[in-house]
Amino acid sequence: MAYVVTDACKKDFVCVAECSTAAIAPAQADAALGTVSQVFINPDECIDCGNCASVCECNAIFPEGDLPADKAHFADQNRAYFN
């Protein structure tokens, strides 16, 4: 199970810095940054460590299985960003 970023994301990049597998994108220097309203977690690279969620001050990151019902579609959005 991967973690998922939702629309509460403020793009402060604290989670990006904490991710030990570099599964969160885009990075601050990435040209794609201006085209998205949040960062995304690659479910194929996420190792389910929870480091990202533990530092997220806006509570935008959830384990996929714990996503609130109204945020469930963000699992597909995170996945789609990397496809």
C-alpha cells in the first residue's frame, strides 16, 4: 500500500525532502512544478514508511487504505501523474 497526497497539499516540499526513495514529485526545481497544484507519490516507488505523512503540516498525506471517502479519487490522480 502506498501513501497518497490529496488536495490539501501546499507544495512546501518538506515531504519531498523526507522521502527516502524519491517517490514524490515534482521536485522544487522540476519544470513541471508550475503545471500542478500539488505533489504526487509514485505508488510503485513508495515503500510505505510514512516519513512523508509524519512531516506534512497540512495533513494532506494518507495511507491509501485510510483515505477519506471524499478523497479516494486522489489515489488514481497520484498514480496517473507517473503514467
